[in-house]
Amino acid sequence: MKRYSALELIRQGLGGHRGWDRVWRKPEPKPSYDAVIIGGGGHGLATAYYLAKLHGMTNIAVVEKGWIGGGNSGRNTTIIRSNYLFDESAAIYNHALDLWKGLGQELNFNIMMSHRGVLNLAHDEGEMRQLKRRVEANRLNGVDSEWLDAKEVKNFCPSINISGHIRYPVLGGTLQRSGGVNRHDGVVWGYARAADALGVDILQQTEVTGILTEAGEVTGIETTRGTIRTPKVASVTAGHTSVMANMLDIRLPVESHPLQALVSEPIKPILNCVVMSNAVHVYCSQSDKGELVIGAGIDAQLSYTQRGNLDIIEHQMASLMELFPIFSRLRMMRQWGGIVDVCPDASPIISKTPVKGFYVNGGWGTGGWKATPGSGHVFADLIAKDEPNRIAAPFAIDRFTTGALVAEHGAAAVAH
Amino acid sequence: MFVIDCPNCGSRDQSEFTYAGEAHIARPTESENMTDAEWAEFVFMRTNTKGLFAERWWHATGCRKFFNMLRNTATDEIHAVYRIGEKPPKVTANLPLTPAGESSIGSGNDAVKIMTRDEENAS
Ligand SMILES: Cc1cc2nc3c(=O)[nH]c(=O)nc-3n(C[C@H](O)[C@H](O)[C@H](O)COP(=O)(O)OP(=O)(O)OC[C@H]3O[C@@H](n4cnc5c(N)ncnc54)[C@H](O)[C@@H]3O)c2cc1C
Ligand SMILES: [Zn+2]
């Protein structure tokens, strides 16, 4: 892999930028691999990278039905934070946050990681109590988290409206200073480039249409480009997690819903952090290009269309107007939807299954982007060793039978 | 936005309705004898179908009654509306050619090449 650097940029510039290598190869599928990862989103590519880098499994492939990063990875609003309530969630999201901090350097790719801080607002006393409790729980888990009153919120984020005359005034909020945003494509491409350099085959426009088994063990996959033999298949397909599991008659507690987002026309810097509000239900940040990036909750119905309804957008806009009247004359430029796989306890599934050699990583719902490096890291460990590590173990499928749910709805109502 | 044909009230905007999830999940009768795994199946496990899907809706701001609907979750086309207790009618739908594929209309996924049935037959 040719390293990217300022010097290299100048050198290539002088040569008219004709000397750059392809960022990853375009290989033909091999007849067999030691493991196959289904889904070329951030989580799937991170899994492949850590399998190759940390577990020496380089004869592996990532199989993607469209182009890499064309799913939720390319459609999400990239809010990163780890201020979840429960120990199990704090462990995995903080693990991810630690990895994010050095990821650009490690991958030698500019992922535009910006730790600009994430504000979670409170609009009534009940919410205030709940958020303050979360701050204390976060601190016990070593997650950076602090409580700000309304004035301090305004000091941190001057463009916000804290007037008492709106329907749900801002009473305060929590701040995670290490939270922030990054560039979704940068992360996907960075992982793809690094995994490819370690020998991982990335097979795009290749859809998995069946999973082969013999005597309860995985032996391969059927794809739109032929059969591939492999003893280990790992599904990291987000919205299609149930579709994959259904191929092996494995039942999952997941439902797939559209989640929409939209961006405004680009404007000068006005919003210096990420602002989230559960009560009025909207969140917003500003991209480096200057666009406001806005989102909120899922469409209620189950759907795979990657499209949602306009009333959801309308509601988000109304909420945004209340928090930021200054945005009222902005035009919205683009709007889109992804399909998120929602678990009943709003926590992911990282698990072995009753079929030996079939692993599932999914159920991240509306908030899995922030976990990308951590998710890939612990999932690679599970695939390589066939045993979950301490961080992954609480997210096994059997929690829905034992009742040991990781019920993060409090932390995840709007939650990204 | 869906326009939903309530069996009692007729055509109304989706915003009048509340989604109530997968249909035809019967409450177990001998619950005192059920294992944890059977409870997990009833309470949590869902088919999450890509394709023709029977679901319940509740006309929350209309007649306030539940009813069933048959919808293609790969295209969002509504195929039938029928009453609670009735079986889903037989319909033909524009289904994806593969389990995780996209139908020839209705998909917002521009990352994959969508094959129509004619193209599939020709290739
Ligand atoms: C609008 C929106 C906003 C969001 N905002 C945030 C946020 O601010 N913060 C946050 O933390 N999270 C957010 N999320 C959630 C986040 O995007 C996801 O949890 C995360 O990106 C999932 O990553 P992934 O790599 O598993 O999924 P994906 O990127 O969706 O990758 C799955 C891949 O599997 C492929 N695939 C499916 N079926 C097959 C098959 N049969 N064969 C081969 N390939 C297949 C798909 O094409 C897809 O590329 C948001 C999601 C959406 C939709
Ligand atoms: Zn009605």
C-alpha cells in the first residue's frame, strides 16, 4: 500500500495525479476462503481488517451486493458518542471511541474525525433527572460526561434558542466533549484500502443468495457470481440481517425500518457541536462543507425500500425551528433513507448462532455508526476464536431467552 | 406517505393510523407450561419479511379499530386490507428475484443493478 502523505500529494500533483494506485483491487471471487463476511459496510470492512491484521486471517473475502458503503454507512449522520446508561453499552461504545481516536493515523486515511462535542438536551424535569443520572452512570464507567444548565448550554452552543417562551424550553443538557462526527465514506474507504492491502478480497456487485450447510455446519455461500466454499460466514448486513438469518431458519428479534436524514444548503460555520433532543425529537450538526445534517426517528412501518414518509421530515423541521429559529429560511437540499435493523432492547446482536460457523453482527438500529471500529474489532475476535470476548458476550442472541436484555431505550430514543 | 383503505372508514392518510407490527401472532393458550425459548419466540422473534408481509394497523384517529394489511415491504405497495380474524387473500406482487434483492420498482437503493424478470430470463 503506497502511503498517503503531504509529500506524496505534491509529488503526484507534479505528475498530474496520474501515478496513484487503485485504492483497492477488483478481484475475481476465489473458489474458497477461510471466512466470508457478508456486507461491505463500515462494520463488515472493519471486521475484515481486524481479522486480517490481528488474527492473521488474510484469505478472506467481503461480499457486497451493491458498492461498499452504499448501505447505512453511506447514509448515516455519523454522530459518535458513548454516553449510554448501562455498563455493557458503555464498554462497547467506549471501546469504539478509543479506536476512533487513532483510526485516521492507523489506516493512513483522512477520516475527518472531529471530537467537537455532543449535547443531549433536556426539556422537562423528568428528563433532567434521567440525564443527570446518566451523567453519573457514565462517570462510573469512565465515559466523559458532564451536566450543563441552560446558560452553560448557550455558552457552549451560542446559536441555540434557550428562551423560556417556547413550547419545550431548554432546561439544560449533557455534554460529551469527546463525542463528535466524522466522514462516513472516509471510514469505509480507509478500512477497505487497509484490508485490501492485507490481502482481503472485496467483492462488490456480488449478492449472497443462499448459505450452504452440511450436518448443521456452514460449508459455503451461493452468490450471484457463483458458489464460494468457506467454513465461516459472518453476516454484517444491517437492514438485511433477518433476511440472512431466515436463509438458515434462525429466528431473530429484529425489525427493519426506514430511517431518514436530510441536509440543508451549505452556509458559513454556525453550529460548533452536535445537538440532540429526544423530547422535541431532532438532532443536527454542521458538516465541514457547511451543510446542516439533520435527522430524528424511524418511520413506524417495516420496510426495505430505503425510502420514508414526508411527515417524519416535517416533524423534524418543526422541532429544529424551535431550537434554532435562525435556521428558518434555510433551504433543504437532499433527503434520503436507509434501512435500520432495530432490536427490542435497542442494543445490537454480536453472536454465534445454532448453526456452527454462522455468526451475526446486526441489530444496531439507528445508532451503530459510532460503534463501527469497536464492533468490527470484537466481532473479528469472535469469528477467529469462536468465543465472544468480555465486551461482545452480553450481546449474544440468547439474552432474549434468558431475559438479560441491555435495554438502552432511555439512552437511545432519538439516538444516533 | 401511504394512503390506507380502512375497512370501516375508507381511504385515509397514513398519519391517522398507528403501526401495530406483524399480524397473525396468536397469543399462546397454555402459557403456564411454556419454556423460556417459547416465550422468547412469542414476545421477541419476528419474521421481518422482505416481500409480501401481513401486518396490523390501528386506525387511531378514526374508527379506533385494528385491521390487517398485506403490503410488499420491498416496494411499499399495499395489496389488500382485511379484517382481524380473516386470512390474508392471495395476491400477486412485484417481489425481488433473490432474498435480499431489489424489486424492479419502489427501491431507493441505487447501489445495486436491479434485474427485471425479462433481463433475468434473457441472461
Ligand atoms: C439516516 C440514518 C442516520 C443514521 N445516523 C447515525 C448516527 O448519527 N450515528 C450512529 O452511530 N449511527 C447512525 N445510523 C446507524 C448506522 O448507519 C448503522 O448502524 C451502521 O452504519 C450499520 O453499519 P453496517 O456496516 O452494519 O451497515 P451497512 O453500511 O448498511 O452495510 C450492510 C451492507 O450489507 C449489504 N448487503 C445486504 N444484503 C446483502 C447480501 N445478500 N449480499 C451481500 N451484501 C449484502 C448491503 O448492501 C450493505 O452495504 C444512521 C442510519 C441511518 C439510515
Ligand atoms: Zn377506520
